[in-house]
Amino acid sequence: MADSLPILELMRGAVVEAVHRGSIAVAVSDGTLLRSYGDPHKVAFLRSSAKPFQALPFAENGGFEHYTYTQSEIALSCASHETAQMHLDAVQALQKKIGIEEKNLQCGPHLPGDPNKLREVIQKNIVPTPNFNNCSGKHTSMLAFAKMRGLPLETYLAPDHPVQRDILTTLAEMCDLPMQEIRSGIDGCSAPNFALPLYNAALAMARLCDPHRLTAARSAACKKITDGMTAHPEMVSNFGEFDCELMKIGEGKIVTKRGAEGFQIIGIQPGVIHERGVGIAFKVEDGDKSSMDDDLDTHTRVRPPVTLEILRQLGALNNEQLNSLARFGPEKTLKNYAGLVTGKMYPAFKL
């Protein structure tokens, strides 16, 4: 079995100063491992990349129709939003529609990722509440699923709660793994999370985008989720954030969802690079690195350029699309605080 290999290098002058390693799996919805790099069977936690699958059983059981979710609210249920005001307003409105309260959420609070909201929180000394958590949309929909079925709300995150059992069952079926082979852990938002091989995560994403072999109910649920995410990518993350901008450029043909600690998942609709849907999953070995600039904007170092290079090599993006996303990579010029060019960073892999 291959080890993780270099996927991104940073040069200062003519010297390679830093190397990030990782593994990549590219799978077709029929189960074919189309391309890979490093160890395509590396086991890694999906983290927030799991969110579309965590929303899937709720969608499959008619939850979106039961509460008359809009496409924007569907996207929010799969989101790692940046806590812009629009996200806070949307989560609050959805909770009112469902008939739950913010205090029901057990995700805990954190500071906003949105620069404008972060400034307001600091300047006004606002204490964040659970809706500020970038997982608040996911938790709201988990509570909605429990409420719709008359299940306890107080224990909705317990691994043996029927909502969490349904999520695990559905994920196992989507990624073609026995449930007992999916490793579990507690996510940053306190919900159960899942570790599985990159190949199986990529397969699940391929099936989400191309559910032709699934039941009619699950196929319809998959389409509602991918349609919602691509119609309102700003609710999945935020305007200007990589996932949002990639889905905008993809025009409904590319679905993507970042996860913490260097995980990324991408789905490509049938007919773009293959007659069937294609899924991509990769893991940055060191967990990736984010930094905040003087404008309070956060920049992720590895996943955006690696994602773009994967899509470039697969032929999923044309030159015009790549040029529109050039600020994210694949290759970037590096500058210091005075604006002087110090080097560059570039992908270091070939699928």
C-alpha cells in the first residue's frame, strides 16, 4: 500500500522550504477507481465533508417537504457557513419554521469566519451563541429530523439515537462499506463523525452526483441536496470562500465540501469527464494550514490549489474557469508583508 506523497511544495528563492503530503482517490459511481495518488485507501475522518451524507436520510424521509425547506435552506443543512449575518438570519428563520430553539443545539459556539461579522463581534463585545457555529445548519436539520419522527431532542447527538443510526446506515450504503468498518469519533461540533478509506468517500460522492443505481427515494434525495448546494453555494460556506466560488464556476456540474484537518470531497456530474458521475476525496497529511490576513479574511493553503490541480488534470475545468479561480491556485506567487515576491507554491503530483 502506498504512503502519502508530496502534493504541494513551497519555494523560497530557489529552495523548497515546505512540503505538504497527502493522498487522493478518484472514483466513478460504478465503483471503478479512476485515478489515484499516494494511498487511495488511506482511512481519514470526513469531518464536515460528511455533511451532505448526514442530511441525506432526512431528505430521503421527506424532511425537506415536511418543513417546506427552500433550496437555500437545503444548502444550509449541508453547510460549514462562515457566520455571516445572512447565515445567522437563515438559521434562525429555519428554526422558527421547524419549531425548535437555538438552545436545543448542542454544537457549542465559536467566533465567525466572516470578516464583517467578526469585526462586529469584537467591536460590540458580542458573545457568540450556538447559531454562530458553522455547523448550526446541520444541527438544526438533525433536530428537525428527530422532531418530525417524535424522537427525543435532548439526545439527538448520541450515537445510538435513531437519527444518528440512520445517518451511519445511509453513509455505509453510499460508500459501500459495512457499518462496522466505518470508524467513529466525535466532531468539533460534538456530532458523531466518520473515518473511512478515501476510495469509499470518493465513491459515495460519485453516487451522490450520479444516483442512477439507487432507489427512487434516495436518488431524488441526492438530487435535492446537490441541486441545493450548487444553487446556493454561498450558504454552504460564504461568498468569496473557495467551495462557494468553485461551485459557482462549476454551474451545477461540480459539488464540493471542505472538511477540517485537510479533508476535501468533490463530486462531478455525469458527462463532464466521464459518462457516469465521478467523486474525488483527498486528505492533506498535516491537516492543512489556514492563515488570516490584515482584512480578517482566512486563507487555506493546500486544499484549494490541490483541488484545482486535480480538476485540471481530469479536464473538469476549462482555461476560462481556471483563470476565474486563479487567486486560489493551482500555482501561486508568494509575497511577504511588504509586498516583495519571495517565492511560489505549486502542486507536486500527477494522478
